Amino acid sequence: MKITKEILANIENVPECSVCKEEYKLDEEVVEMPCKHRFHNDCLLPWLKQHNSCPTCRYELQTDDQDYENKKVSQQQQRQNESQSPVSQSLQTSIQSINQQNLDQSQNNQEQQSPGSQRSYFNIFRNPFRRNF
């Protein structure tokens, strides 16, 4: 695609190739990725020979290797299933229970202390020369 006046006017904050950092010029040929990032052809091709992603946002491009694509889909499904697994839910419930027990215990401790024995940590640190120990 060629860089037009409209494209230059609509490019938000980055009127340059993020690989070589040169500003785009009017009527210059650039390549636009599916993620809408633009690059000089000579800048993008060496990157794509080593990676299958956008140099800016790491949007992963589809490959022609069907085994790789199947493995990628399988890994995504596995991660999704792990985040919704009963073990994960059970762990989350246990953590909530422990947090509630700690909160209850803290409240009980505060109720059992006499009003004069409660320390304000703010007051201790406000005046470093005053000792309330």
C-alpha cells in the first residue's frame, strides 16, 4: 500500500516505521499487518523470516504449518480449561475461606484488646523520636 496524505494525517502518534524509526514519506510503499501496524517492506521481511508475529504488538500470524496451528489451538484450549478447572475453583474457595478467617481473627483480637492498649502505627511513624513501645 502507498502512504497517502490521508494516511499520514490519520496515523496516531507514530508516523514512522517502528523497526527502522524512519518517518513515512508520501507515496512510499509500506506493508500493513492484519493488526493494522505498518512497516517498510525491507524492515518487515527480515523480521518475519525469524518470527511469525508483528514486531510492535506480537500479533501472531497464521502459518502454513498445520501441525503447528493444531498444537497452538490445543494449547489455548488447555490453558482455558485449566483456568476453569474444579481444582482452580477449589483453590480459589480455599483462599477466600482463609482470608475470611484471618479477617475474623483480626477483628476478634481488636475487640479483646483494651482501648488503651491499641497502638496507632500512624502515630508511631509520624514522630520518629517518640517511642510508644
